[in-house]
Amino acid sequence: MAPTKTSTVAAVAPDDASRPRKRPKRNKRKTAIASPKERYTNNLFVPFRALGFVTNHVPFVLQTRSYKGAAEGPRIHILTCLGRSWALWEGGKMTLLFIGPDTEDPISSLAIDGDAVWAAHGIHASKYLRGKEVARVSNPLGTQLSSLVIFGSQLLSLTEDGRHLLVWDTQNNALSSTIAFDPDFTATCVLHPATYLNKILVGSSQGSLQLWNIRTQSCIHRFSPTDLQSLPSSSPSPSPITALVQSPAIDVVGIGFASGEISVYDIRAGERLMRIFMEGGAVQSLSFRSDEHAVLASASSTGHVALWDLSHQGRLLHIVRGAHDGPVSSIEWIPGQPVLITSGDDNSVKQWLFDSPTAPPRLLKFRAGHHFPPHVIRYYGEDGKQLLTASRDRSLRCTSVVRDSRSFELSQGSLLKKATSLSTPIANLKFPPVTSLAFSSARSKDWEDVLTAHTDEAFARTWSVQNKKVGRWTFGTADKGKAGSVKAVCVSACGNFGIAGSSTGVILMWNMQSGIQRKTFNIGPAPQQVAERGFGTKKKDRAVVGLASDVLDRVVVACTMDGTLNFFDFHSQNLEHVLILPSTASQTLLQRDSNLLAVVCDDLVVRIVDIETQRIVRELTGFKGRVLDIAFSPDSRWLIVTSLDSIIRTYDVPTGRLIDAFRTASIATSIAFSPTGDFLATSHVDSVGVYLWANRAQYGEVSFKTITDEDMSDVALPTMQGFGEDEALEGLTGLTLKDESSLFITPDQLDGELVTLTLLPRSRWQTLLNIETIQQRNKPKEPPKPPEKAPFFLPTVAGIEPRFDVQQSQPNGPEAKQSTRLLDAMARGLESEFYKTLSSSKSDGDYEDFFTYVKRLSPAAIDVEMRSLLTPENLDVFLQALTQRLRSHRDFEAVQTFLNVFLRIHGDVLVENTELQRSLQTLLSVQKSESMRIVDQISAALGTLSFVRDTL
């Protein structure tokens, strides 16, 4: 068959075809999508963006273009559907270029017309140019649109019921014609045969094919099902046409049927040239190779891809079983290249390379995400840039929050070779779904750092995020030949030990580096108080549902399903204490920085336990459904809870109050709070993506008050695109305060008898105390170059900060030319801003303006300014400032630092000048009284804390 290629796909403009484009502006058309002002009605968290979406069941669109004189190959763009939006990918490196805005209804079909993207959604088809909607056409019949086709300057679309074909003129976006099919003909797909002017082929669910002239709106020819396919005697009814594709040869098309049959048909001669049958379900898509090799690729609804040699009467060359974990939605060859692109319902786009005509294809590059909703998500590391996500698709993925191209799936070994040899899908060889996950990145560069438990497996598995693969060790929990499934895992904060608990009450510890078992923790039989809960009293009946170890590896806490918390000594393995909970438990989470352990109980209460005192300190209620997941904020102040009532609640741990709650359209199955405190990540029951919510408390002051069910708001999930640039200012309304009058601002001084610090970093005062040592160590090898001198006519103010004296009046006339030594001496004696602020403060005040100014200076600048105090009058004023600041009980550590440096610099001057003795005596008495008062307060606080700990 002739290798001639006739392309009907328009290409991108050459000037910016492969460049990442600027984020598109959101269309200002009033639609059903909530605007940011309508959407951001909750108090604490606002939608930011969605992660992990690549494609869905809608076929992708491939666009290629070669440029005259270009040394590189053709540029490739891949357009995929993300549900209500679309994504454009660069095919060379599979990098994301940009994402389109959300539509009102799910997208049913996509098409590319030059630089424009057409998307069918509901009864509308929208045209996007550089991500912005510029035009829209609608179906006057009111039925859903599907199967968009670009036909020159016209846009063709079938209705979802297959009864009509609509034709629009893309120049003026006007409806040109409407073609109504016969009642016994239900259209399923449309194809423009190459070189056929104004002609289209329409396939039907009745198995027949029709050739139409869209200009005259007349049916030219009908192809009966008996001519297109073989009808077995057992099933005389024809099979629906599911795929229709043009071959490189003129007049020849490929037709795929739901029965798995493939026909290569000559529409001019009305003759079937070849019949091929593909096992494994309906034919989803077809594509002819366009180079010198006559190969047909077909995709099935079971995820297989088959290659057929057309030069040998359709002989099967290769079959890639399980190419996708689900139906293959689309398949297409890159023109002139031995590369095949496939996409499937498993949220992945893959490129397959054929090294030779007879060699099996190998996976060249791909972009993928979860194809089942994630049910376990956890932030990995301390920078908040990666998420570990586990799903029912039996995969463990590392999702990048920063860039989608950095996301990857952790390898489970050479499953492709095993699947090929066993003729089974890869999904059948993967590990069971992850049920529990723990990690510690302290030793991630040395050995495995992740430990997981899997469904109905009696051992835990180790993983290495650094190496992107499963680890070397599996930790079994069999006890005397009886093995229960692992229910909970934990990795110590140091990263050296992994702990696993099973459904039979076995708790074992292993070394993560060597894989050797180190310790065994025996929880023993159930206490008498919990025996009546129906779980049994023997150890084998006590399933472990939660494990935790503190940051110093002193305590191991094991939570059992019958409602007990067992506290073990990490080193001696002794059971030190058993805390009986009021109800059975299902999940635990430890915040290691505060030693607070949150326990999810089956009575719809989340209890917080202090593992230091081994007591319940808070009980959080108000849930109307089972609690699914919990997450602490990095500072341990908030606890975020998601439950089956589809509400995400935020509790203030110190007060136990509900301070924020919002309802989502679908239930959040798992949540995770970023270690940096900027984002909350959620996964939902009906979505394969991960959603990020921005924490408003990171952007400004947020007032918190107790809320009720009436205060809860319905919030739309974040989108892949996020904010548009033209909505940047409008979107900030979700990150600002709603009611300024209700904002409570902490005063600078809570009480006159309390001592207030500066709240500046401790390193600032340490640097000032050791400024001489630091300057000596950082002394440059070469003398610094003098700065460029300002023009002589611009006077400056004396001091550390180089500033022009804008208040100095400039003389006019002949006096401006006179310059004397007396004026120069006066200019050198100008007072600095430091001393001006100091001397302008009242002697009986608190010197607020002066200390506010000083706290803005660097340690080196403060040192220089203090050394510039030369006269006794200057020193006396500075001593008065320190005395008055001590009496006001403010900036205590700053005053102590200033006093230390001041005495070290001017100690000899203070001794020699008797007029300064009175100020020194006053400062000494105030310093003694304030120091003793602080020591007494600290001692009283320590005594009270010791008493409380001993009492509890």
C-alpha cells in the first residue's frame, strides 16, 4: 500500500509552537462557574490548584508541523482532556505548556485548528486562542455535542444521540447547516476521506457507513453492514462501528467494530481489502503508520495494543498486553516517525518507540497519574515540595507540588518483562494497595526511608524515594507460624528503625539499613475494662491500628482496635502504661514536635493525648459521619479533620474550638498539611487528582472564632489552572480579611507588670555581642573600594544610612558660590539620625520612637552608632534611654545587649567622668530590681509546671 501521507490536521504557528506559553487569562464571560468572590467564602483555606491530572477517556488530539529549513524534526503538540478543562503538552519532552480554563460541563471532544483549540462541552463548543475563550457556538437543538471535526473553514459535530450533524462556519461562527440522519441510523463517528471535496464518512451503531456531501446536504452512498463486516450465524445483528481512520493510501479507510473485527475497506471500489480480528473487546481506536512500513495499530477496550503487518495480509506483528490499565481511548502514529502515542482511561499518555520493523515496541516516554482515586496522601520531606500518594491502582507515587514533570511512580521491579512472559496485565503483578504509610527523610540518602503496609499482606515493605523504587527488605510479622496482616507502620525520627503492627497483636522493630529484626513489643492480653467490647481478651485478638514513636526514641505508642493506648519504653521494650479510651479506635497520628497524639475513635470523637503525661487533654466532637483522616499543622496549633459528611473541619488545639469548616462536593478521603504551613492537600473519593488549598494565615492576620453548622460554606474544588492573571487582584479577596471590625490585634504590652521581648531573632543580639570577633574573622584581604562620591551639590545627612539632606535650603545668587572652612566644619558636625531620634524623646518617656528605629538597624550599624557617642552629654542621654526602657518592661533582651556593648565601648569614659555617676547609679538600681523580678517569675513558673506534672 502506498506510503503517501495526506494530513488533515492543522498545525501550530512556527514562531512560538513549542515555547511554554504565558498563563492564559480567564474569560470574563458570565458562566455557571463560581467567581473567586463567590467561591472563597470559607475563612481559613482557599482553593489553589489541582495536581495529578493527565488525560481521561476523551481521545487526545495530535498536532505536528515541520518548518522549512529547520534542522530539528517536526514539533509535536498533544492536546488532552482533563474533565472540565484541557491541557496542551509538548510531545518532545512531555512537558506541560499550559492549561485551559474550566467549562460549565465536562468536555466531550477536542479539536485543533491552527493555533486555536475547540472543545465541546454540553450544548456548546468553545474556541480558545492562547488559552482564552474567544468564540462560542451552540446547538440550537439543545442536545449534547460530541465528535468534533475540523473540516477546512468549517467545524463539524455530531450530537450525542447520533441523530444530527451540525456544521458551523469558523470564520463568523454561524451555523451553516444541519444534517438529520434516518431514524434507523445512529451516528457514532465522522471522518473526512483524503482528497474528497466536501465529503465525509459517517459510521453508525447499526454497523453501516454513509458518505455525505455537506455542501449539498445529501447522502451520496450507503455501505451496508454485510459489506463491511462478517456476520456470524450465531449473532446475525451487525456490530456497531467504534473507530474510523484514514489510511496513507487514497480511498482506503480502516473501520473498527465493537466485536473486535477490523476491516480495511476501499470506499471507491466498495471492496473489503482485508479482515482482521482483535481479541480482547471492542476496537477503541485505529491508526496507520505513515512511513515506508505498512503497519496498522489497533487498541482494545481491555488495554491491549496490537500491531498488524498489512503487507502480509494483516499478520499480527506484536501485541502489547496491558499497555494501559483500562480501555485505550486513542492511538496515533507520529507522521514519518516510528513512534506510536497512546492514551487511556488510566490517566496516562505514552509514547512507544519501534527500533526496527520486527522488534517489539518499547516505552520511550510517558506522563501518568493515578487512575483510581488516591486514598492515602502524605507530605514527604521538610520542604513541602513532594507528596507521597497511594491509590487503589496498586501504585505508590511521588507527586511534585512545584512541577508536574518531576512526579514519578516508585518502581516495583521489572514487571513489564514478567507481564510479557506470563501474558498478563502489569496491574495484576503489582503489590496490593497501600493501607498505611510512614517515612523519615533523616537518612534518605543512605538507605530506605519509607515503610508501607498493604492490604491482606503479612509483611511491610520498604521504599527508597531517592532511588525511586521499592527497597531491599520486607518485614514479616509472623508469630509462631501465625501471621496476621500488617495494619500499622512507623519509622523512627532518626530513620534507623521501622516498626510494624499486625492484626494479631504482633509489634516488631527492624533496622532499616540492614533489615535485621531488633526488638519485639508485647501488648499482652486485653485489660478487663475492654474485654466486654467484643474483641476478645487474647493477644491474637487485639489488632494494632496505630503506631508512633517520639522524636527522641524514648517511647513507642501502640493503639489497638479495642480502644487502648500502650506506652512502651523504646529501649527496654517494657510496657510502662496502658491508657483505656472511652471507645474503640481506628487511627492515630503523632505530632512529634509537641508530643500530641490524635486518636480517631469510633464514637465520632477525636481525642488528643499528651504522651508525656499519658492523659487525654482534648476531645473534639461535632462530626456527623465517620472520621476518615486527620492532620496536624506544623506548629501543632490546628488539627484538620475530614469525615464522611463531606466537611473538612479545623480545630484550634489549645482551646478545642472549631474555628473553620467547609463542605466540598465530594468526600475527602485523605488530607495532609504542608510542613511549611502554606498548603493543605486533599484527595477525594471520585477524583484521581490531589487538590491544594492555600492557607490564608500565611498571607495576613486571620481572626478565629467558634463557628457552627450555619457558618459552613460549600466550596468548589481547585482547578488545574488556578487563578488567571486578570483575576489576580480579584482572587486576593479570598486571601484577605472579611470583617476588619472583628479582628483582634494583640497589644504591644499585655500588662504593665509583664516583661515583653522584641520578638526579633536571637541571632541578631548574639551578632551584636560578638561583632568584633565577626568583623575580625570576615576581614577582607583587600581594602574596600571607596564608593562613588555623590555630586558636590547634593548634601547628605551624617550617620550610617546614606541619605540626602532634602531639608537643607539651597542658597541662591552669589552666596551659593562661596565655600568656607567654617561651613565645612559645621557640615561635618551634623548630628546623625540615631542621635536625633534619641535626643528628641522625652526623658521621662519610654523612648518608643528611638527603640523602633534602632530595631530596624543591622548589628554592625548599631555598633557604629554607639561608638559615635563621644561627648558626656551623649552618653548621659543614652543611659537615660536604657533606664526608662527597663522601667517600661519592654525590649528586655535588647536593653541587656545594648548595655553590654555600651559598657564595653565606653567603660573607661564612664569611670573618668563624675557627672555620669548619678545616671549610672539609677541604671544599676533599676537593672537589679528588674532582673530579680524576672528570676522570681521564671522560678515560680518552673515550680508550677513541676507541680502539675507530678500531680498528673
